[in-house]
Amino acid sequence: MTDSSKSKLEGKKILIVDDDPELGKILSDRLVHGSHLPVVAETAKVAQQLISEKKFDLVISDIRMPGMSGIQLLHWIRTHCPSPVILISGFSDITGKSEANDLGAMAYLTKPFSYDELIKTIQSCFPQDPGTNPFSEDPDSSFFNIQIKDFIQNQKLQHDIYVRISENKYLKAYQSGDEFNLNLLSASSRLISNTFYVRKSDLQKYKEFNLIFANKIKQSITSNRYTKINFIKKTSDMVLQKLYTTNVPFDSFSQAKNLVISTINLLSESTYTLELLCNLANKSDFLYMHSISVSLYSVLIGIHSGWKSPPVLFNLSLGGLMHDVGKTTLPQELLDKHEQDMTPEEVIIYKTHSQKGFELLSEIKEIPRQVLQLVLEHHENCLGTGYPSKFKKTEISPLSRTMAVANEFCNLVIKNSNDRELSYREAILEMTSDENLEVFDEEALTGLSKLFGMSYSKRKKSA
Ligand SMILES: [Fe+2]
């Protein structure tokens, strides 16, 4: 923690509420300051007990928890103590923010978030800290300054907006009733340091305006192209940051990450493929994170298996992003289940997702044939027991065999809910065990092992 961050947190008693003990510990470790160790509660019930016993300056709570949710806890806190509350949400929970706004949540953190975001969000909860309060008051005027990022695109303004031309002198830049336009605002902001001003008397309208926005975010995601693109880019960046690991060579990671970003940018240019990306992201956080992970690791394994051709690596990247797009047509309750917990009928439905994804993408003429094949074959295996076609090894394309390895690897190291995630090493050992030797493609397993500096052939001989 930096000295300046330390001073902002000095003396603050923080309660962290998260049912994931590891995340709770990470947050606690990061927010230790002096002798002040944040308190961690693993359930909202425990948090209620702690809050009843002592005063906290800040509560940071996950939204999704078994039993009482973060929103329910926020509701209880608002009637029992004045502590500001930061809610941690997945980006698919974004619509819940309107309810949380109504209940008085101070701020949000969207998973995955960086340390800087965490600190900035916490700082925004303590208005006495100069320069960190989004409504910070200019002491010489009757105006509040507001950062450009706090304005909303394509909404009719409920109040006037001013620019500051000198001390105590303000010029009206936008009038109440004008439609807010980020492009115009961005152009202007280059001259005025990303800051606009609102009259103190309009502050309530400004806040209400943002509440209206929060209520409309979900609608915007489905109706506004600009918002969709921003949503996809922001969430993709967050996922890719989260996926960064020092266990793989930095150059390879950067190359793969840049390719995935370029692919997402390309998909964002077409209305239909942008819609598919949004559907993946809106279906569930995990599905979107898994899709980006498989894209990234397919490229990484491809690079370390000797694939050099840019079109081939692009196909891996695109195939990885789209491989599970067929799942967007399946009921969420089915996707929330482990395959071993599904009924035989449910398994049959679940296994249609590769065929459905293939059909969805076949309607887009720009999608390369090799990518359609990747989507269709990503659950085939070298034993010939996969689906939908039970292809033998030689019938499955080499790229599909590579992506099948990336898919399984990501399934082992990045889990949904509270399932234990394997370490990279554990996952590779499991995939290269005697039991699985005939399931996965040997070259792709070698590439995966190389990526993590492990020797697959040597272990195979000594096994
Ligand atoms: Fe799949």
C-alpha cells in the first residue's frame, strides 16, 4: 500500500464480507494499515453480529453469497448503522445496482478488479479526503466538479453543465435538456482536464440522473451499440488482467493477449458478432471468463506447439471466444449444474451446445470454416468418445485438438462457484496422467507443458 493510500485509510475500521475465504483474505491483506487489520466475515449473518457489537467505518461486501445476499445485508445495515457500504459484484449483476443505489450503496467494485480500483473506490467513500470525493466541492464557488467519466452517454441532461474558465468564473457548456454526447465532451475535455461543473443546487438532480442511468444500464446494453462495445472492451480487459500469471513467459502472454484483444475488437465491429459477445457476457460472468480464457490458452498452447501462422493463431483466438456460444441458448439452471449432477435428459440437452454454436455461427459469412469446425469439435476427444460425432483422433482437426486441451485446462484451473481450482501444475499433471494419456492430443499437451516450463515427454517416460 502506498503512503498516500495508508494515510487515507488511517484509523479506518473496515469489515469485509465475502463467502470466499481466499478473496476475503486477499482483501484483508491488501488493506492492512498500521495495526488496523480489517475484519473478515464469511457470511452476512456473521457481519450483522459484528456490526451489532462494534462500529465500522466501512463495509465491503460481496453481492452473491449463500443465504443472505450483499443487497439484503446492505438493506439491514441502512437501518442499523451509518457505515458506508461498497458492494462487490460480477458484471452480470449490474442491473442489481439500481436496487442497491436505492438502498444507499456508496460504491461498487466489479470483479475482477485491480488493487488501484479497490483503493480508489474506498477513497471515494471518505469525502473528507481531498481530491478523492467524486462530488468534491470547489471552496471558492457554488459549483461541484465532476469527472468526465461520471457523465452518461446519450441521455438527456437534467441540469446545466459548466466549464471553469478561471477562478470563480464558469461558462455554461451544456443546457438542461441537451442530449449528452461523449464524443463532444471528450473533445472539450482535452482543454479542461476531464472536469466539468454542476451547480450545488443541481446536485440532487445530478444524483437522480445517475440513478436513472443505473436503472437503465441493462436496457442500454441491449439497445446501444456504443455502450455494448464499451461494456465488452471493459469486461474483456478485466478478465485478461485477471488471467495474467507470471508462470508463463511474459512475451507469449502479451502476444496472446494482444491477439485476443484484436479479435474482440474485430468482433465488436459487426453488429451480429458483437451481439454474440454481449450474449456470452450477459449469460454469466463465468461463461464469459471461460470463453476468454480458452481463447487465450488456445493461442498460448498453439504458440508453444509451434503454430506460427497468424491466420492459424487468429482462428484459435476466435474459436476460443466463440466455442461455447451455443450455451447462450441453454437455460441458466442447466449451466449452473455440474455435468455429473444432471439428469440423462439434461446431459443430452447440454451436449447440444457445440452443434448449436456451430449453427449460430454458420449464419455469419465472415466466420472462417476452420472456426466453425473448432466450435463443433471442441468436445471431441482422441479416444473417440466425445461429442457430437465421436470422431477418432485423425478425424478431429489439429486445431480442435489444441483447443480441447485449452478447454480442459481452463476447466481445471478456473472454476465456477466454490469448487477448488487446481494449480497450473496440478492441472497439467492430471491431464498428462496415465488415465488421460489417450484422451488429449500429445502435441498440444507438450505445448501446454512447455508453456509452463514443464517437461511432458520426460514425465511420460518415467511414468
Ligand atoms: Fe463447451
